[in-house]
Amino acid sequence: MVSLPFLDIPPSLNYIAVFLTLRCHLNCSYCINDPQQEGIRKNLFKREGASLTPEEWVRGLSRIPYSDNLPLTLQGGEPMIYWGGEGVGEILKGLPHHFDLLTAFPYTPEKFSKSLQGQEKKFMRDAPYPSIRVSYHPEQMEKVWHEKGFEELVDRCAGLAEFGFRVSPNKSESDVGIYMVEHPDNHISTRMEDVYRGRVPFEAKEFLGEHDEQLYGTYLYPYSTNLISSGTWDKSLSCECRTTELLLDPLGFAWGCHFHLYDSWSSGGPLDAFEALVVRGYHFMNNETELFEHGKVSPIGHILDPDFSLETLKEFRPCHDYGHCIGCDTKVKNNRFQSLDDEDNAHTSVEIINIDFPDIIKKKLKIA
């Protein structure tokens, strides 16, 4: 099979997200994959097996030049259950890249290491944060592990030291760390502090969303996530938007934001379009209007399209979903170097311009 051309990585590209699957072994009431954050994950993402094969992922991701400071981040859903638990190792074997992993750690350290098929070093690199970032979900894990969920998770992470991983309480010196969303229902107890202290890094991450009619998170774009739910306006607004990230869904489609990716998959995913794309030799750029219904949100490219270019990420595109944004897209956050850029500008995952605010909102925001 003919190799695909390399992609030219622009300096502005901050993150490469590879959503191997949107299936998950947990069923948390709060889930970032839920486009409206309505706690209905169990009713979403039911299509099993809808994903590229490991071989297809290797072919597509081979187009991304190796980089010391821009890893490929495997995530989901739960990426470790992709391809019957063997997929991550198969992808690692086929590529020379550094990888990050976002996981709820469904396996014991022994099974986790075995599933990597000897490729553990792909998750080991010098970085200001752990490459393997493990999510602690109290609601589900305490139930599954009989009120010892945090202890079990810390033991599993600490156990990676037996398989060559660096494990340190200092996050810049550890290949693995545990993170918990600061949802109002989640609390760091003295018991938890006693369990992780001196063993593995543990941090609480900002909760993004609404709880009891209160909005949590710091957002660059006003009302981007809660325009309708706050009662500010009764429908989403128009704007223009572009992404600073390469977001690849389980079928290899690239999306302009997390909301459009999640929304597509909560409706079943672009399976029919993918089947038609395969017939057309993956030539997405030349067949987009035939593959996706006019007027509906569509991807911005496909990783297996020979004509796909990351120049497409620089293009501002019309959007009519302002107000439905996923918090991780419009929150103010650090870039991949854990710092703001040289101009001290706030970093977000998307850049939005020409928001069509009604006059009443402009007045409230004091916009001329």
C-alpha cells in the first residue's frame, strides 16, 4: 500500500487527540463526552466496533512527523478497551512516536503492561506532567471496588513501577498520575490524602459545566457553554470558529471542535459516510458534499485522505452552535508546555470570532 504524505505540523497545533473509541466500561453521571452534560452517557455511544483498525490508525498516524514535545494522545471513552484490549499495543508497535494516554485504568498493572506488547517506553518521556493520566471517578469506582476505589486506583498506578515506569509523587518525574474532576459532589478526603501522599501525583481538575444552576469554569468566550441553559437566549448563535487541536474520532474523521465530534457520535456516528468514503479511496476533500447532508455539521477532513492537510485547521468556518460549546474547548487553560504563550494570551482549544450576539447580550457584556 502506498504511503500517505507527511503532514506539515503548524507551530499553532497544541494537541493531537486520537479518540480510539467512545465506549467505556464506566457509566458516570457526569461525563465530558456527553455534549449537553445531562448525565445520560448510558444512552449514548451505543455503536460498538465502529472504529478504524489498528493497521489503519498506524497508516494514518504515520503521517504525523515524530516530535519530542507533541505526543499523540490516545483517549476515548476508554482507550484501553479498544480492539478487545489489544489495540493500543498494536498501534504503539507500528509507530515511533511519543504517546500520552487518558484512561480510567480498567486493568491491573500486569495486564496493562502486557497489553502494551513491549512498547512501554512510548509512554515514557520528559514532560511537566505524566504521560499516563488516570481519571478517578468516585461515583463509579467506589461502587465497583466496594468503597475502596481510590485505594485500588493508587495501588494500580503505583504498581506500574514494577514494569519499568517511573512512579513518583512529583508529577514532572512520574509517568503516571491520577486526576479527579472538582465536581461539587467530589471531595478530597483525609483518607485519600493518606493513600496517595508520597506515592503518586494526584490533582483535582477544574469542573466544567453547571450544577444546581451555577456555572463552573473560567471561559474566554461568554455564554459559550450555557447560553440557553442560563436563560440568556433561547437558541444558539452564529459565529466563525477554528481549532488549535487535531481531533480524530474513532473512524479517523477530523473535527473542528469537541462538541461537533461528540454530537455526531451521540447520534450514532458518521458510519454511512465512512463506508462511502472507503469506496471513494478516502478522498474526503473531493467528496464532502456527497458524504454529508447539506446544512448539517460535518468533519473538516479525514486522516486517511491523501489530500488532507493541517492547513485546514487554520480556516475559520461558519458555525451556528455557539452556546453549545464543550467546556474544554472554550475554557482558559495552559498550552501543552503548561504555560501561556509568549504574548501571555489566554489559550483555548478553539478560536472564535464574529459572534452574532443580540443587542440585549451586547449591552449586558458592554460590547459596542
